[in-house]
Amino acid sequence: GKYTLSTFYVLLRNGPNGVPKLMDLLDEPVPGVGTYEDFNTIDWVREKSKDRDRHREIATKSKESTLALMKSISDAFSGWLLMLLVGLMAGALAGGIDISAHWMTDLKEGVCLNGFWFNHEHCCWNSNETTFQERDKCPNWKSWAELIVGTNDGPFAYIMNYVMYVCWALLFSFLAVSLVRAFAPYACGSGIPEIKTILSGFIIRGYLGKWTLMIKTITLVLAVSSGLSLGKEGPLVHVACCCGNILCHLFTKYRRNEAKRREVLSAAAAVGVSVAFGAPIGGVLFSLEEVSYYFPLKTLWRSFFAALVAAFTLRSINPFGNSRLVLFYVEFHSPWHLLELIPFVLLGIFGGIWGAFFIRANIAWCRRRKTTWLGHYPVLEVLVVTAVTALLAFPNSYTRMSTSELISELFNDCGLLDSSQLCNYANVSVTKSSSDALPDRPAGQDVYTAMWQLSLALVFKMLITVVTFGMKVPSGLFIPSMAVGAIAGRLLGVGMEQLAYYHHDWVIFRGWCSPGADCITPGLYAMVGATACLGGVTRMTVSLVVIMFELTGGLEYIVPLMAATMTSKWVADALGREGIYEAHIRLNGYPFLEPKEEFSHKTLAMDVMRPRRSDPPLSVITQDGMSVEEVESLIAETSYSGFPVVVSHESQRLVGFVQRRDLVISIENARQRQEGVVSASRIFFTEYTPPQPPNSPPPLKLRGIMDLSPFTVTDHTAMDIVVDIFRKLGLRQCLVTHNGRLLGIITKKDILKHMAQMANRDPDSILFN
């Protein structure tokens, strides 16, 4: 606030009617004033007014000279430039992560002889001996058994492949957890709960720093390749936000202002989803619906632009080699029938129940991890979970493949040329009609085997994901939840298809499913199931449906997706109020005021404010009566983050509010730079200094660091209004008065503790000051 401070001094310098002029310290702003400690909440009101002042200054100067005009234009342009850079950087990183994760996942099963850097698919592309029927077998790609034993058949070769698979998985996960532990403890987990907290105005230093970015990018590849049940989507949001935060340092406007920086981080969250799923619009909606706290229109346009740039960058890198951004492109366009909404709603109910169960189980497990010995051995925990995952996953081909491949196969509709087990139907003599859709056919033996394997995979995924999410490696939740839903959906879809084939004369099928027609698309059921489960876990609605149809390209299926999402949200909300991210925020005790939660209790401001009736009175500073020594001892004895300034101890009339950090920095600065400031010097917050007795040490004027317009409410204000004020304005603290006299103070933490008490939870679980 250079501008605001300097205006005070213009008044002070001229000094009214001959009062001796004081040397004013704060002519050039003291470095550090107006910044925040780690684990503190920012004051949105102060940050926004600082930015408005900066804007006004630039606007008035731009009329004076051409150079200043250029400066103001570049200032207006800097936001868009920053978005461009964030999009480019996040897109490039995401492309790199995709390519390396694909290669390292295949490394667990074998290696390419042409060059070890080719993954399985690329290796067989270059080969001339590959036939269409056996497109996965080509002479250049050798499994580990072929390299070590010389053959790929027989029990010994199977054991060899098994051992190599488990060893690679353990190596990858060990590297991941060791790197996280040694260099960037903040790189673990999904990162979305913390980003939500940061966007609501909390400061966690280093959470979005260079080290976190570097380690998170490397360990994300390792964790995904190790075959653990986790996705890369959540962590990509964290990676994109790290890019945003680091690039903010290039522009003073964003470096100096916490509220402006939060706008960039909102856009960066949109970029993260845009590159994770290739869904730019879904990303913008995700940021708006799920992550952001303060989302003005300007941020909406900027997120849109940044998501566009990022998607474009990713597309030019082309990590999947199929020139598509989308992970699981679907080709089916057969219409769905109205009666199919019944199974879709059933999938929605399943997704809601699973979401609620998952949140309960995962939070219970994470709480155990926090409170018992389990939390002291993160490396051992990761290794044990990896070993169990790898040992159980290898025998079943559906759990052995990477989760994204599994989802892709489940979404796929069976064509004539598909060699997958799921598509091994008994061949009816097909008369090729004008459409390329195949009629419903009876299932062959392989389909039944596949159903068994998928049922086992479903149980395995449901249980192992509960333990995996929240370990000390980067872990996303989107892909595992989608896998659970897709498996359940595909099972239901194949069941429906067989019903329709054998019982097409039943009432429900009559009229729209004649024999020899293609009525039921199992891939669509998998898609709907995936949406329902993801919705049950995260409680997203609009953004989820948009992400899903951008992800698959299935525009005709918006209504089924909406039906399933809505059902799953209702069911999950009935079973438990909060989504997985809110639950983790609460578990970690972050000071996050949930904007969606209603405050319904009839309490008043005086029930929540400090000090309580039995407590000692409020620590205050008087505007003109205290010496440097008294203020320093007040700072040393208390740990409050700020002090109200009053006229005198007797009247308790409020003058303003001063932040503890600003006070400490200003006093230190004055002792170094202003002559004669000693412990006995008086501190003044008044506009004019009263004449001092002769031979007293020079006084210290600190009016410039005082907030002259602190927010106040009266002691009879209803608490729900106070909570609303805190939410909508993003306050740190609010003073409580009675007939104009200062009574007490309410901070964001007091409100959170009060809400916890009202909900019969432990109020001390809100950890950070």
C-alpha cells in the first residue's frame, strides 16, 4: 500500500500550525509490512483495496506521459501473458508425464529391443512382422521371461514375469516415496484439498514451490507406473497450480498481492483438469464449482483462455499418438431408449452408495494413519501396499493393465475386429446392414470368463483404493473411482444385453428391441457407471458431466450422464454430507469456511467472541499512551495476530486495528533507522503528535500501518450473518462493539471452532492458527 501510506505523510509533513515536523519513517514503505506469516489467513478486503489503489495510481500517471501509458498497457496485458505461460508450461509438463508413465508402465512387463525408450505400442508399430490378429506380439518386444529364460510359455516363465512385475512395481514406489520424503513432503496426496484451502485465503508456504513442482512431476510418473490404484488427475491440478504460483513471481502485480495471486491459481486449477482429461471447458467449470472460493468474471475468461492454451499445447505434443486429446474416445452412436434410464439410475444409486462408503472408510483409515504407529513408517506402508497390489493384480489381466487402459477397454464398444476377451461373442451370421452397429449376440465362453475376472477386479479395486488414497505418494482419485464405476457399469450392461437377447419378448424390451437389432450398448453403461461413482466421491455435478462428454466425445449421452450424476449426488448426500475433499480438509484441520454449508444455529456474536466472560480483558493498544517497551512486552506475552487500537483504556472507543507482524517489523525498522528511538519512546497512532516534554526521546509514529476501517459488528448480531460476512468478504477478524465500546474480537478460527462445537466435533481439531 505505498500509495495509501504516502498520502498520510503528505498530511503529516506539513504539520499543522507549527507543531515540529517529525522525521517520518514510512515515507518509503518498510519491506515486509503488509505481508503474512506462514499458516495465516489473508485479509481479502485489505488485499483488494491495495490493488485498487495501485490501479488508480497507474491510471492517473498514464495521463501524464507516454512512458507511463505504455506501462499501464503492459500492466493490463500482464494477466493474459501470465495465463499464456501457465498454459504452455502445464501442457508441456502434462505431455511429458503422460509419455513417461506409459513407457514405465510397459517396462514392468518387458522391454523393446529396437530401443528401450519405446513403449509396447510404439515398438510394435515399427515392426513389419506384426499381424492384425496378434498385434500385441511382435519380435522386437520381449517380455522379461523371454529375455531371461528364453521362452514365454510354461510355469517357470510365468513366475519369472510375475517376479519381475512385482520387483519393478516395488522399485518405482520406493523411489517415489523416498523422493517425496527427502525433498518435498508437500508433494504427497492429491493436493486438491490444500489448493481449496489456499484459494480460500490460507497461506501454506512452499506448498506451491519449485521443489514441490519438480518432485511431484517425477514421483507422479513413478507412482502411476508402479501400478498402485491411483490416478494422475488430482496431482496434475497441483502441478498446474505450482506452475501458476512460480510464474506469478515474474510480475510484480501478482507477486505482491495475495488476492491477485489467488485469481491466477483458480485459473491454473482449470488448466490442470484441462490437461488431465483433455477437457478445457470441463476444467473451467471444475475450478468454478469445486475448487475456487472467489471467482470473478475476469477469472472465468482468463481460465478459459489458459485452458485453451494448455489443451492446444498438449495436442501438439500428442502424448497418446492418436492425435486425440481425449483419453477414452468412444465410437458408439447408437441411440439409448427411455426405459434404459432405469438401469442408469440404478448405476447412480450404486455410485452414491459407493462414494459415501469410500469417504467413510478412507477417512477412518487416514485418521488411523494420523493417530497410530502406522504414520511413523510411510515408506514401509507404501511398499507393503504396493507389494499387495502387485501380487494380487498380476494374475488378473484386467488389474494388471494400467487403470486408464482398463477404463478405455470397458468404454469400448465391440466391433467386428475387436480381439478383446470382452468381445468374444458367439458369432451369429451377420448380414451387414447399412449401419455399422452389430446386433446383440449371445455371449461366448470368454465373455463369461471376463465377467468373473471383472467381478474380482471390482472387489479388489474397491478395497485397495481405500488404503491407497492419502499415502505419502502423489495420488489422484478420479481414475480409480471411474474404474470402479466402469466395471460395475460394464457388468450391468452385458447383463442387460444378454437379457434383451434371450427375452426380447418381455414387456420392457417389446417394441424397441426386435431380434437381430443392436439395442444395448454395454460401453455406454460403463461410461454412466464411471460418472456416477466419480460423482458420489467428489460431489461434482455440472463440471463432471461436461468433463465426461469431453473425455469420451459422446455428446448424445448427456441426459443419461446427468440422470446418473444427479442420482448419485442425492444418494451420497443422504448418506454423508461432505465430499472427499471437504472430508480431508476437515481431517487435516485446515481453516476452511465451507461456502456450501448452511449455518443454522441461533447463536449471537457475543457467544463466540473472545474474550469470554471469565477470560482476562482484551489486549489492546492505546492510540497515544504506550511506550515502545510496553508494546514490545505486549507482543512478547501474547500470540495474537493483531491488536485493536483504542482511544484509552477507560473509554475503550475503537480507533483501528494493527497487525502484529506489521508492528514488529516497524518497531525493528525504527530502532535501526531512526535516531534516538529507545524503549522509552512513545508510540503514536494519532494524526498529530501532541507537544512532547523537553528532553524526552523522539516519538514513533505508526498511524500508517494501522487499518482505519476495521470491520465491526454489534454484540447482538446473529451468528449466521457474521458467518456470511466472513464468507463473502473473506475477513480475517471482525471486532465486536456494544454502544460503540470495544467488547471483543471474532476471528475465522473462532467461527470454525464454534461450528465444530455446534456439530459435536472436537473444536481443537482446527490445527493452524
